[in-house]
Amino acid sequence: PGVEQKATWLQIRQQRPDYVFLWGWGVMNSTSIKEAVATGYPREKMYGVWWSGAEPDVTPAGDGAKGYNALTFLAPAGQGAVHKDILTHVHAKGDAAGNKEGFGEVLYNRGMTAAMMSVEAVKKAQSRFGRKPLKGEEVRWGLENLAIDAAAIKRLGFEGFMSPISTSCVDHEGGSAAQIHTWDGSKWVVEPGLLQPDMSIIKPMIRASAEKYAAEKKITKRDCAKESN
């Protein structure tokens, strides 16, 4: 699915929309960029959702991917202080699970950042429940009480790879800002400035979807107001 797109791109060639938003995954993304090249649609007018903006999405299209844009809200490409620590304390000691292929690329950094937040959640939980093997609900508490500010990001070596987050029982997202990064033909370049969603539109949609799902699955909703931090 998503590999055969010629009919769609024929419509795009005929209609010449101002922009194309690519909500894709996997090989669908590089296929879209290749089809854009074939139909002469400018890549600088193409914007991908965050899972359409990693190196495997653009490199198969070669030079044709230059100018393509995508959202990034966590872990853009590049290397920083945390990467130096990984090279020193993991790779240099022969403790890496794999080679350095993809080191510092979008997908690597995304996984690295997710792993860091998981560790910080466990540490947060242990600060309340003790340094011992934790139960699932205790780790959940840690995930729901993350408070990673700018100072913590710098201390952890993740400066430039994430924005501050603060989670709670009622807010598992912890933050919703994003940036745009553009493929320059060889690397991703992050555009300055943060983009903020209009939560007055989005939150009611999330709430309605959650209410419907809970009703269909007969899920008893948690009352965050009754849960103590």
C-alpha cells in the first residue's frame, strides 16, 4: 500500500495544488517524492508529517528530494553532547549492540530520545517508590510526572534534540510544539522558530475520539482529580 501512486500524482499534475501534505509511512514517502520529480511538482511545496521526515524517506530519491520539508517535534538529525558520551562510553568500549550506521540520523536520535525519557520516567518513579524493581502502575506514575526542563535537557546532553516536556495524568503529551526541517540534498536543516498547534480545535477532537473509544470498549475512565501526585 502506498507504492502505486501514479493516479494520485496525475491528479496533482492536473490540479497543481499550492501545497502537498504527505501523511505517509515507510516506502510510501520516497515513492511520493519520486513521483513528484516525475510530474514536475516542486519539492519545496511538499510538507510531510513527522513520520515522513527521516533519511530513508529522502535518500532513495537522490537529488530529487532536495527542498522537501517535514515536521519534526523530537530529535532532529545531528550530533551533540549525548552522542559524544555514547561514542566514549559505549562504542569505544565495544559495548554497542550494533555498528554506527545511522548514528546521528533522525531515526537513531528519535529512538535515543525515547529511551532517555523512559529511563527518566523510571528514575522519577524510583524517587517516589524506592530504588527497586517497579510495578507497571509505578512506572506509569513516573511517565505521567516527567518534568524535563531546559536545564535538565542540557545536563543530559540533549540540547537541540528536544523541547522541555511536562506530563501529567491529564496530559500524556507533555508538549506539542514542532519545527520544520528541510532536506538540502545531503542533510536535514532545521528551520528556526517553533510552531504551536491550535489546541482549541484539537483538544475537543481528541476528547470526542477518546469518549467514543471508551464507550465502545466499555473502559472505565480514570479520574485524575482523585489521583494524588
